[in-house]
Amino acid sequence: MRLRIPSFAWQGAAVAAAVLLGAACSGTSTEPKTTTDPTSGTKANLSGLAGELRIDGSSTVFPISEAVAEEFGKAGAKTRVNVAFSGTGGGFEKFCRGEIEVSDASRKINDREKAACANAGINDVLELQVAIDALTVMVNPRNNFVTCLKRDELKTLFSVNGPTTWNQLRPEFPNQPIKFYFPGTDSGTFDYFREAIITTSGQHRGDGTASEDDNVLAQGIENDPNAIGYFGFAYFLEAGQRLKAVEVDGGNGCVKPSFDNALSGAYVPLSRGLFIYTRESFLKERPEVKGFVQFYLENTNRLSKEVGYISLPDALLQQQTAKVQ
């Protein structure tokens, strides 16, 4: 399965545009449809699930949720699933306003967002990790001088008042202007990179192209030989030879972003968890939400890997599954 990127993304349309996934059953069988989690043995009964389910948030998690929603319909659920992406922060805002049932996130919910939910009477937020990402720093393939960057060099590059030409970073680099591409401030990827690389007390530079749509960033780097940027591993894999990943030296030598290095913890500090959030009350009162979330966890390892992310270790997946029993 290739990463399913809606065509509107490459055309610069608003990232909040929804991908509506109808869930009509195929065939005429009346047998109950269930899915089995090979790890825990639990089953999500999909027969009779109807209604509507709204998902929004991280563009990084979007490909997983889109794939799960598509499979959910194919498995027999009649629930209408609306999947959109407006950035992790945008998703939490909608979630805390009660506009969506599931919020995709490429970082954990922060204290300000928890408070916003609590102020709206939402005190039963449930966090579920669904995959692991290797946040990837990329340059144009025509860039033949950047192969590995130290953590401090990444901090220097993406901080306010950082270098504007490559030779300002290293004297042996060419005297060419650097073009920066990075996620917008509503993106969990932006927040994670700022905290992991720049630190929370530092300021991320703003003189570049910012977008919550990772496809805009990929396309910009692809078309500019002096570009550098960062976003989720799955979008890098989708770009293939059009982009070049930069190895990162987090203190123990240069390490490339990969499935194995992210899972082992060797790719530091840019390995991170990917999450979905819902409410415990939804799981108790909304069968379509519980069925979808169970289905998500039962299929996330297979679908996350297919769209380009790292699947969860069995023990971690079991912990998440236990939260929705």
C-alpha cells in the first residue's frame, strides 16, 4: 500500500479539507463482521455500527487514520468516517470544542490543551499510541555536501538569527543561500522538533516556507537544490528519490532515519510516538466510536507499516488495547 495523499494536497488546497470515507458494506452476507487482534485476541464487532465519526488533527497521523477508516468500511461498518487534517494543535482545539470524536496527534497533549478541554467539561481524555515515527530532516538530492548534521547544527540552522548561507554553518559548505521548509506552528511536528532540537526556551526561525501540509514541504525541497526541511518519515518514503534524508548525530555518531533505528531508539532525538485521542465516555456511550478505536488498534501495526511508519512492539500495543476493553 502506498501512502494515500489526496490530490488537493499537491494543489495547495486548505489542509482542513475532509476526506469522506463512506462505509457501505459490500456483498449480501448477513453474518456479523468482526476483526481479531492477533496480539491480544480481542474482537471488534462491526455489524450494526452506524452513525458518523469525525477525525481531525495531525497531518503526520492522517495517512494511518485514513487507511484505518477505509479498511473499517470494507470490514462491514456502516459508520460514515470523516478524516481531515489541520495540524495537531488544530485537532486538539476542535476536540476540546466537542467538534470531533478522535484527534490525531504527533505529540502528546499539553497542559494548555488539557485545560481547554477541562474548561469545556471534557475531563475524560484518553490517549492511545498507534505508531512510531522517525522525524526526518531532508535536503534536495542535488545537494552533495550535506550527509549528516549534528544536533547542535540543526539547532543553529532552525533557530532565530541562524545562518542564511550554507558556508555560515560550515566553512567548507558552498556560499549559497539556504531555503528553509518546516511545518506550521499548529503542527505537532513543529512542536516536537522545537522541543527536541531547539529546546522550549529557544525560538524557531520564521524566515522560510511553513505549512501544516507535509506535501507542500516535500514539493518545495524537491524543487530547490539549496533547501532543507523536516517532516514525518512516511512522507519522505513517499517522495522516494525526489528527496535525500540527512543522518543525525545525536551524540553517538551519525544515524539514518529508518524503521530499525527508530524502533531501537538509536535515532535520537527525532524518534517519537504517534497518537490518537478520544473520550472514555465515547467508548461507553457511542458504539461506533468504540468499534472504530478497537479496529484501529487491531490493525494499526499492519497499516502503519504499509503507509510508512514503525509499528508498535507487542507489549506496547497490548497496553493500548487494554485501555479500550
